[in-house]
Amino acid sequence: MTIYVDVLLAVNLYINYFLIRGAAVLMRRDITTRRCIIAASVSAVLALIILLPELPFWLSAIIKAATAVIIVLIAFGKPKLTQLIINVLCFMVISFVYAGLMLALWLFFAPFGMYYRNGTAYFDIPLTSVALFTVVGYAIVRFLRYISDRRSIGAITFEVKIMANHEVVLKGTADTGNSLCDPFSGKAVIICEADKIAAIVPDGIKRYLNGSTENVDGIRLVPCRTISGETLLPVFFAQGITIGGKPVEAAVGVCLKPLGTDCIFDPKLISL
């Protein structure tokens, strides 16, 4: 089979971009487009290993594992060793699933030729088919993540500790419907019932919630859309926040309406 280097690079760049995005969805991690493109580009270049003579299986496996570590470090940064291992495993799971689907498509329908060497596959397949298949696969991953998150709402309660002069301990629930962010810092907002955190709510916010207009200058208000309409939610920053014992960076929103739990937060704050 004739291997076209430009096709090899383009297809691997496209596929790996969505594989990295899929891993980010699986781990509930935010990733910038720039990091994702750089990581996918490095992966595409490393796919040129297919042009080398046949390598021993053990050497090919080591190269593929090292490639996965490099891609994950570029895409998600340098975390602690445990988190790095989890990130690599999630990326490899997504990669193996996608590779299995492509192999199954080839075996059962044989719509294209395939050349495999050194742990890398080259598909003689129209780019439109690659694009369609990859996007569909990514959409399935996002849908499964969404279903998983929705089922977890109300089923799992996390201990949320907020420290601000005093410490309050709350029962919190991950809610995919809460994607509220502070527009200035970009941090997610943990929405709490006012009476549950009364001990640490700043005085200015207390006066604002009570309808007073005196001494409320300087409080931060974040636009918030609810079922009943749009409102402005007062937020503040605590000295420290942990969810399930894990430190997180977030703002604290104060809500007068009952939430059905002490607080709700974006599931991305408790990434794997």
C-alpha cells in the first residue's frame, strides 16, 4: 500500500484532537483549544513511526506508552503522579475504544484498506468518512458522560468545606445544570443556600439579600439564569474550599431559594 505522509499526518491530527477532547470529557477536565491542537500535532508527528522498519513488540509498546504520557502532559499539564497515571489511563482507554471501533468497521464492512506497523495504523479512507466517524464517536462519549452525571445527581453527596474566618461543612451535589462561572476570574461558582453558610457570608451580601441598599458597594454580582428567569447572584471568595477532601478553586454564590441540598457545584470541580 502507498502511504501518503500528508494524509497520515492530517488524519492523525484530526483523530487525536477528538481523542484528547474525549479524554477531557471522560475526566471532566477543561482543556484549551491551543493545548489540544499542540498535543494532537505532536501525536500526529509521532505517527510517522509507521514508516520505520518493523520494531520489536516491546519497543513499539514502550514508544506508544511514552507517546501517551507526552500527549497527556502537553494537553493537561503536569499534575501529581497519581493524577498523571489516571490521565494517561483515561486517554489510552479512549484510544483503544476508538481503535477497536475502526478495526471492527474494517473487518465487517471492509470499506477501505488498512496498513498496520509499529503500533500505528494507516487507513486508506476518505477524509469525510474519518470526520463523520470521529465526530459521532466524540458525541457518544459526551452523551455517556452527560447521562452518567445526571444519574449521579442526588445519588452521591459530597462533603463540602468552606473556610472564611469560620469553617462550614455542607452536603453538596454535583449538578450538570450548574455551569455558572464568575466572569472576572473564570472560576466556577458553588451555589449555596444562604442559611447554610450564614456564619461566613460577608455583611455586604447579607444586607443586599435583605433588600438594603446601604453599604453594599463593592459586592460582586454574577448574572444567573434559572427556570423562573434571570437574576443577579452575589458571590464571594473564601479562604479555602474542599470537596470530598480535595481542594478546589471556586467562588461561593449565595442563594435565598431552597436548592434541595446545602449546595450544588459543577461536576468539573471533582474531576477524576
